Amino acid sequence: MIEVSCLTKRFDGKTALRGLDFRAVAGEFVALLGPNGAGKTTLLYILASLLRPTKGEVRVAGCPLPHHAAAARRSVGFVAHQPLLYPDLTARENLTFFGRLYAVPHLPQRVDEVLCLVGLMECGNNLVRTFSRGMLQRLAIGRAVLHDPQILLLDEPYTGLDQAACEMLDAMLHLQAMQGRVLVMASHDLGHAARLASRFDILVSGNLKVSVFREQIPAEGLSALYQQAVQSQ
Amino acid sequence: MFLRTVWAILWKDLVTEWRNRQTFSAMLVFALVVIFLFNFALELNRGAQAVVTSGVIWVTFAFCGTLGFNRSLSAEQDRGCLDGLLLAPVNRAAIYVGKALSNLVFMLATAVVVLPVYSLLYNTNLFIPAFLLVVLLGMLGYAALGTMLSGMSMRSRMRDLLLPVLLFPVALPLLVAVVKASSGLLEGQPLSAVRHWMDLLVVYDIIFVTVSLLVFDEVIED
Amino acid sequence: MRSGHPRLLLSLSIAASLLLCLALWAVFRYAPLELNMGAVQKVFYFHVSANWAGMLGFLVALVVSVIYLRTADLKWDIAAVAGIELGMVFTAMGIVSGMIWARPTWNTWWTWDPRLTTIAVVEMVYAAYFMLRQGIEECERRARFGAVYSIVGFISVPLTFFSIRFARTIHPVVIGSGDSSNQVFNMTPAMLQTFLLCLFAFSVLFVVLLWHRLRLGLLAQEVEDAANACWE
């Protein structure tokens, strides 16, 4: 589903990713862990074809980026740090707008379905500017899954959510993973990642340091592994 | 699909604007203030010369246009919505056309208020169908160019400051043509007398729209 | 090539200086004095040559900008900057020498004649080009935007000339006579030879300066890359 090899991304004078190899297959839920500035967000932006790689090969759903980005975009849903929603439109209007861009078939039904899924059915006609952080995040996920993408990318989805909202998000992500999508979630918070992910990839200064499946985690646990990876730098 | 995307973006911009009325009100108030300023600066009197009228009107439109263009794309970027648009598997040219059309609508909406106010204040008849056509053609090319250039200026550190610097020298041929055509018509010349300016305007519109469409991918991506 | 100037560049630089000296000699010694305008007409040779070199610079920038958008190779962006910088310098020389020529002949430093106006707009367009570049930090985006703007600018400039030309011929209100820069004086063979020599000398000078500037740009890029590599 996602194949990345030797990926380098350089911003003026700063190298965010250096020769990164990464892959993810259908049904996997990958937690991208790492301290701030490790390159997690950059990787997600490249996978979402919002940034172009400086060097290296990237294939998303079989389409090489950046040349076949248009085809790849169809199969990617992205929950970015910002909600990517228009505050002056209602939740329903937002979904309808993005649905039109993705040419989603039977749009009105699909919008209702998604509103139901994220539990915003009763406030579907409220302006997004009136939404709380939790509601925004739920709607952002709704926007990302609207066109039924095979790949769902999430950038720190738990930031700013309270306990109840976190639990709701957990349930939603679990549901998405069950449906056979590939989920890639960037996070610096081990707790949330540990509850859901099937694989843990630890990024340190632009490179993949550790990649373990849930079953392979050593006895001392994920956080020890994480500390070790970050400090070995 | 292309037209559906264009329509979706135009619809979204118009609904958003209808709800908050920020861009339009800023453009309108600015345009009216500029016309008042010109009144004192140029001692405009009732029945002012046609040449002056067309100059004042187009300088006003040119300035208030840049307000709208700046707003239109940078508002998307500030809330991160631009990424939302770019994530979608849509032709970038469709995003451009949608944005340029919404900018054109805002400019025309401003003109709908400003022109009657101007005729009222200075007792000049601006309701000459051919003149309105010139307004449409001029704003079309101007919005086409301005939308594309605002895509560059919003990524710059200077943001809003940069757009007029980029836009005015490049839009100059269009502005010259539009001012000349307008002043001819306002002087009471028949359409045939300014026909060559109208032809030129159409040619410029085509050139600017084509060039902007060709380069917009490079402006908006990454 | 790294250590010192390439031999061809060195010899071209020397050739350009010699050619310029020769051109100066031709202008003042070889070409006869023009009857109506007198000595000030001698500005003409360098004035036209400078503008010619300026246009060459912008043309080079246009071509390499298109290539840059096709290849995304930063060296073409460096070439575009080199072309535009030279274009601006030569054009500024053209404007100043033109003013010196205009003052005694037209009795004014400046007229809103199509050519003068257009050339002023050219300087504004490319000044805007540098302002645009200055505000953008990522070098790829800066290169991309620069390329786009230099293409748009280059297309718009002839349109500006055309618009103003059109405006002026319909309402002939220019100070002096109609299109005064078209005022032809009869060139004697010696004048023509001098003129062609100046054009040639400026063209060679342009190539030499472009090469130097390009080399400088590439070296600067190398230094920056090395510094970045070190810093990491």
C-alpha cells in the first residue's frame, strides 16, 4: 500500500528526512513515534502528496509520487494538525463541499452516513466555528474518510482532546482499522499509540530507528524501547 | 468534473462570504473612501471630465481588487484549508478557475455599488451598456492575473504587501486598455470608436487567463 | 575549473575589455560628428548597445525559467537570476544614457514616449521579481515562483509597449514629435561600422558577465551546500 525507499526531504538548509525506508500493507495500523522535529509530520505530508520528496521513491496505493499524485490522492484521507474545515460553513456543508471535490457518489446519503459515524448527526447544521475542539477533530476524521480511502493518515489526532473525546477517537480509529484500511498515525504520546497500533515505528532525526510489531515488543515495554531509541542518537 | 469542482469552490466562497461579509465590506468601504479622497485630491466637480472619471474608477477598482485577491487565498492558507483543497484529487486549474471566478464576483459586486454612487455624486451617466462590458472584460483579466499572483505573494514573508508590487507592473497593459476604452465611451463616443481597445482587451484577457492557467500548478503545489 | 577561472572565460574577459576600448576609440575618433546633434549623438552607440544587452539578459532569463519549470534543476534558477541582474544593470545604463541624450536633443530628461515608459515598466517588473524572491525562504519555491514571474513579466512587457503605442498614436500628445525615438539620422558608413562594433562589444561583454555571474552563483550554491552538510 505504502512503499517508501531512500526518502530524503530537505527544506532550505535543514534535512527533515534522510534516506528513510518505510512500508505499510493493508490492514496495518502503524504508529509513527518520535520526538518533535523527528520528521513525522514531513513524512505524512509527503505521503499525502502535499510536499514533494527531494530524493527517493514514494509509492502510495501503487502510484509513484509526485508524478501520479492525482491518482494517489483519491485513496488517501488525511487528518492534519489543523482540522482543514471552513468555520463559516456548517458541518454538513463542509462535508458536501469536500465530497464534491472527491466526486463521492450518492453524496447526501454518504454525508449523513459519515455524520452518524462521527456522532455529529444532531449538530450537522451548526456552523463549524461554534464547534469544540473534540467536535472539530471528529468532523476532521469524517472529512478524511468521506471518500472511503484505503489509506488514512493522522497527525497527532489526540492533541487537545479531553478524556471522553479521546475514548471516542479510539473507538473510531479502531473501527477504521477493522475495515482493512492502512492507518498511519504520527504521535509523540506513547499511551494512545500503544492502545491501538499494530506496529510501532520510531523516527529519530529523519530516520527510522526501530520498527516492531505489537507481538514483538520486548518485556520492558514500549516506553523503554522508545527511550533507548531516542537516546542512542 | 472540472466544472463541478469550479462550481463547488465558487459556491463555497460565496456562501462563506455571505455568512461573514468580510471581504466584500472591506472592498466596498475601501473603494468608497478612495473615491472620496480623489474628490479632494483632484477637485472633481459635477460632470467631471470623462478621462478623469475613468482614471479614478479604475485606480479604485485596481486597489480594491488587490484587497480581495489577498484575502481570498490567504484566508484559506491561514486556517490550513488550502491543504484541504490540495489533498483532493482535483485538477489544480479547476481550483484556480474557481478562485478567480469568486474574486471576479466580489469585484463585480463592488462595482455594482460603486458605479451608481459615483454617478450620483458626480452627476455622470455611467450606465452605458458598452462601458459595463468594458468593466466586465477589464475585471476578468485583472482577477485572472491577480488570483494567480496572490498565490505567490501569500507564500512570501511580505504577504499582502507584495501583491500590488507584483500585480501592477504586469497588469499595466490591461489597465491602459481598460482606461482608454472607458474614457472613450464615457466621452460619448460610439462603441465603434473604441472597438480596437475592446479587441485588445479581449486579447489580453485570453493571454492572461491562458498563462495563469498554465503556471498555476507551479504556484499552488508544495 | 574549481581552482581559478576557466581559460576560455579568462580570454573572453580580456577580449571584452579590448573590444570595449576599441569601441570607445571608434566612438570618439573614428565615427564622424553628427551634423544636427553634435557630440551628444555619440551617446547613441552605447545607449542602444546597453539596451540591447539588457534585452538579451531578460531573454536569457525567460528561456532558462521555462527550462527550470521543466527540469526543476536549481542551476537554471541561478542562470535566471544572472540574466535578470545583468538585464537590470544594462537597462539602467540604457535609461541613464538615454536621458543624457534626451536632455539636449528633446530638451527634456524624460518623455512619456512608448519606449521610455515601457523600459521603466521593465525595471519595475524585475524589481518586483527580486522583492518576490527576497520574501521566500525555501529555495525550490523561490526558484519556481521566480521562474513563473519572469515568464509572466516577459509576456506582459511587449503588451505594455503595444498598449502605450496604441494610446499615443491615437492621441498624439507626446512632447516633441510623435514617436521621437524613431527619429532617424542618416548614418554614414563609418557611423554604422562603429554602431555594429559597439553592439558586438556589448554582446561579448554581456556573455562574459553572464558567465562570471553564473559561475559565482554556482560556487555560492556549492558553499551553501557544503555549509549545510557541515552543520548537520
